Amino acid sequence: MPRLTVWMVRLSLVYLILGATWGSLILAAKALPWGWAWQLYPAHWLMMLFGWMIPFALAIAFWAFPRFSFRSRPRGNETLAWVTAWAYHAGLAVLWVPGLFGVALPKAIRGLAAGVMALAVLLFVADQVKRVKPPGAR
């Protein structure tokens, strides 16, 4: 298994644990007088969707996609894959970390962070799609 996949899966599982923990606290806040727990809601759904599911899917795709093209680079441009993974997680951190402390970022910064995440995913996918052979190709 490539090192990038190992680290992205590990980080995805950390996000899963954090998201589930925060979700549990939010659920407990329905029965207990914990008004502070609702502050975790935006970070909870960001963790579960953008921190766990998407990076996990990208990591497994990086590992499992066929290695038909680029004999010298069977998994595509690994440097680009690492850079896009780091950019994605940096954008995600900009979105969820301030929310934990009740800080609302300006829309421009949130939009920039989301744009970085979207661009990282698009670049990652564009590089990996080249590895798939079209039907009938040799």
C-alpha cells in the first residue's frame, strides 16, 4: 500500500473518531444542559463528510486504481498527490478549527478555504483518471 494511502486513511480515521465524539456530545446535549456542545455541530458535519468520507475515498482510489500508464510513475504524479492532500487538509482545518472556539471567519476566507479544497480534489482526480485505460485501448 502506498505511503500516501496509509497516511490519508489514518488521518481519515482520526477525523472519524473526532466527528463521532463530537456527534456523541451533541446527542448528549439533548438530554443534558450542555449548551456549549451545539457549538461543535458545524465542525461535526465537516469532520464526517469532508474529513472522513472524501479523503478516505481518495486514498483508496489512489491505492486501488489500475497502474496501466506511466510506467515510470505507475500511480501518476505522486508529488502532486501529496501536495493536493496537504492542501485539502489545510483548507479543511481553516474551516473547522475556528468554529470550535466560536470564531466566525469572514465569508471570503471560508470561500477561499473551500475553493482550495475543491481545487485539490479536482487536481487529484484529474491526475488519477489518467491511470484508467479506456475500453479497447492497449
